[in-house]
Amino acid sequence: MSPDHPPGLDLDRLGALLERDRPGLVNGPLSGRLIEGGRSNLTYALSDGTAQWVVRRPPLGHVLATAHDMRREHRVITALHPTPVPVPRTELLCEDEEVLGAPFYVMEFVDGVPYRTADQLVPLGPERTRRVVLGLVDTLVELHAVDPGEAGLADFGRPEGFLDRQLRRWGKQLDASRDRELAGIDELHAALGRKLPRSPAPAVVHGDYRLDNVLIGEDDDEIKAILDWEMSTLGDPLTDLGLLAMYSMPLDVPGSPVSTTAEAPGHPAPAELIERYAARSGRDVSAVSWYTAFAWFKLAVILEGIHYRYTLGRTVGRGFDRIGDLVPVFIEHGLTTLQEG
């Protein structure tokens, strides 16, 4: 495949589909490139030489459609577009696997910058970094203020028993990749179960809300679009807040292949982000330590799964040999956070 024809993106078939279903949208030969940085589903930039779009599809060869549900992603983005929540405009959903080998959707291309590490934030300076991160909180408040019924998302998830199901789900994920002793992980899982909080009214939950899943304007520091909705559902909004708080804490692990943005000069502390969310949303965040500890547990399970696949030779790339060393750090943070709550 040439750089303009990346694997998983058949431009001839895609062009024919767009010409049939969206006549006038494309005005020239198509080219495409894979956008790096995604952790699961594949994202491509598509161009006709004048305009650009984005194509999202599951990983190549992946057969678990429920884990990479293009219909759900397309549905939530389409539903949120008329609201104040910044999301791209969707153009087309295709569930015919004959076109690209898997279901996919096309959406508008949004100009903006994803900041993935503290080092990438440094050139912004402390004041801009502070504005960007506080804007992340304000946009989360806007997302959680959306009425699911009015947006057509009343049946987008099962809020009743949400936290209990989440905890059981990630416990099963841990068991599926358990091949070594991990001190404290069972203790953390059990403690989270004993201290399960009562959820507030359900909201649309992003599921992976953090700085590198949004696009920031180059000049105005505004969030131009929230991306990567594959884990979105209807559930407890404080799970998003707990994850955001977790990613705003320094890891203090030199050379870590996993990083937070917390070390960037000007980055607000988690307590300020939590207070801002509480003031602007009106929600009770007194149990936020549980949600943050749950985020540490969930990330520990995800990292252990990556480590497990690495030991089996199923994961290649830089940094995977050190992922396993991070898991105890996440467990310790989870236990400490829960005890301090």
C-alpha cells in the first residue's frame, strides 16, 4: 500500500459509496493517511485535494464488533452535534463490510491540536496550559448537562447498577490476563466494592475523557472537538471526573511509557479541577476519591492486559517491555487514593 492508500482504506470503494450516498460531497480523487496516536479504532484523514474528512473503523482483522461499535460512536456524535458539546459533524455511517471490510463512518475534519504529554504543553506556557486544562473541565460539565432524552440517547446505556457492572467487568478483565502475583490488586478491587457510592442522575459519559482525546485550537485555546467516543454510554458522570483527576496527577516514574500531563508548568492540581466541576455542575463530588481510585484500578487492569499480551509476543513496539513495571504503581496510587477519601 502507498502512503496515500493505507491498509484498511479502499479509496475506490469508499469514493464510489460517497458519490452514491453523498453526491457533491467529494470533488476530486481521494487520498488518505492513517492518523497516528489512536489506541484502538483506526482513524484516517481523507482528502479530495480541497476538503478533508475523517474515517473511523475498527482495527484490521478484529472480529469483536461489540468492542468496536461504529454505530454507537456515530450515534452519540450525531446526537451531540446540535448541543453545546463540541463534536465533529458526521457525514455517513456504513455498516456494509463489503466496502472497507468492516463497518465505518465518515465525519468532518476538525482543525486542532491533541496534547498528549506534559512536554507538548510546555511551549504553551503556564497561563495557556492552565486555560486549556480548565476548559477541559468546563467542556465536561457541558457534556454532562446534556439531557439524554432530549438528545435521543435515553436508551444509550443502562444506568441502573452502572458502577457495580463496571467493577465486575474490570475484575473479569483482570482475571483474563492474570499470570503473575500483583500485590494489592485484589485488595483494591474488594475495597472498591465495599465502598461503592450511590450514583447521581445518569448522564452521557465519554468513558475516556482526558486532554489527548480532545482537539485544542492553536490560537484561542478552545476545545474544538471531543474525539474517541468508543467507550461512551449512559451512566455515572463522576467516572469521567475521576479519570480526569487521575490523569492530572504526576506518576513520578522516570522514563515511563505512560504519562500524564500533570508535570506541565501551569497545570491545575486535581483538587482545583474537582472544585471547578462541582461549582459549575452543581453535583455532589464528596465521593470523588472512590471514582479516582477506580480510575487507577481500571488503568492498572488495562496495563496488565498489555503486559500479558507482551509476554505472549502479541504486542510489538517501543515501551511495551516496561509496561508491566507500571502496574504496581497504579495499584499503589489506587489504594492510597481510596484510603485518603
